[in-house]
Amino acid sequence: MDGFLHVGNDTTMITLSRAQPVRDTAFRFTPELLAIVTVTGSAADTYQLQEIGNGNYSITQLPLNPNETYQLRITTSDGTQYISDSVIPYRTPPIDTVGWNSDSLGLNIYLNTHDPTNIVQYYRWDYTETWQREAYYTSPLQYINGTLVGRQPSQQISTCWETQNSTNLLLNTSTKLSQDVIYQEPIRFIPLGSEQVNVLYSIIVRQYGLSADAYAYWESLQGSTETTGSIFDPIPSTVTGNIHCVTHSNEIVLGYIGDSIVRQKRIFINRASISNWPQSYPVCVDSINPRPESAILPIQPFSFP
């Protein structure tokens, strides 16, 4: 199980899947379908998540009461029941800043945050990054009904955007400090000349406040996944969390349910604002395709970007 109970207006997403033996080197994602997933409070308030496909279950809002405790309950299509330990909503402090600097190796993105109450102390982060891509060759014309016609600005196909989520675990704690302060925490490194920063790059960083038990779970999982690549790869050792099987008490369940207000901050980075960042393009192979005899291509000046 993978997911987090987002307190407030953020969408909560829970992913259910079946684990595979470590000896099985061909990684296969096996989603758990047709399950009933609910969040139940100690005051008997209940919220049901909706199945949206591929083992994902979501709910748009969870108006959780910080004075209650909550449990995640799962009933699979074969009637097997799972339940989490009771968790308390955490009041995650806001992210102070997300900043960046560059050096001869690349771009370093970092985060600053603090909790003036000195309560949270344990943190986890993830991110979503989006970048603009420009084709090396533009396509100013299109072939319609035997004729080449010019593309309108709304029809251009040389610009696109790519988005990807983080797959590594980002954790830190301030328990060894006199104050709950996280300073210039490394979030993302982009090698010099990467296509991601060719034009315009954006990153949304999300911050989660954790309990000591939750931090211990994620830290253990982090140590295991460092040998395999990411949190979606097979785990080389058993890392159990706070989810238990009620129907079969000896069944091992992987996953940890956390509960907090999620804070996020987004920044944009333009290549022009980074000194000495080389512009790169994917390798292109030139080819000549026979054009229709009825098409007349006028000779026009053409310049490379």
C-alpha cells in the first residue's frame, strides 16, 4: 500500500497492489482492484474513497478533525480485511522557501522550513517537475487535402511539456538541533546541460510532517530501496508498517498510512537566468520523404534555433 491522508482540500490518493518475490527480477505492478477503502474517525465519522483504476483510490477532500484519531480500512474483492493503526493529523509547518543555485556540475534545488513550536521535527518531501521542450526542427506547414498550408499559432507542434514525479525518498529530522529548522535541504539535482532546463523548468515540492514511528518506517524503506533504485522496485527485505491484515493475522502487509496537512511550494527556473548553461537537443536523424506531386513547397528563409 502506498499513500497518505491529506488533511484539507488536497486530494488523498491510496494505491493498493500486490508484492512480488525478490527473486522475481522481472518487475510487475499488480494492482488490487474492486476494493472498498474507507477512512474512519474515532468519533465514527467515515469517508469512502472512490476507485479510479489501476489500484488507485481517491477522495477530493478529507475534513479531518485534529482532535480525533483515524484509521484506514480496506476490504478486498475476496473479502479480506485490512486496518491501519490509529493516526493523529499532523499540522505540517509551511515551506519557507524553495531555492536553487548552479555550479560546474549542474543545478541544485533546495528547501528551507522551520516549525516555531518545535513539535514536528520529522519530515518527508516529494515533488513533481515539469519542463518545456522545443523540437530542433519546427513544422510551419501541414498537409491538408493535397495542399501544404501554414500552421496557425494555435496549431504549432514544436513545443510540448513533460511531467514526472519523484521516485526517491527524501527525509530529514531536526531532532539533533536546538530548534526545529531545516536549512537548504537538497531536493533535486539536475546535471549540467540537461534538456530539462533547455527552456523553462518548474518544480512543485510537497512537505509532510511525520510522527517518529512514520519517520522510522520511511527511513528503513529508504535504506532498502537504495539497493534497488526506487520505492516502486522490489524490496530486498521485509519493511512492515502500520497496516495489518485482520482476516489472516500472519499475513505480512507493506505500507504506512500517515496523516497531516500537506504544504507545497512551486518555483520556475528559466535557462536564461542560469549562467553558462549549455543548450542541448536530442539527437535527430535527417530523412527525406517524397512529397505529393500536387504539393508545392515555396522556398523560404529558414534559420536554426
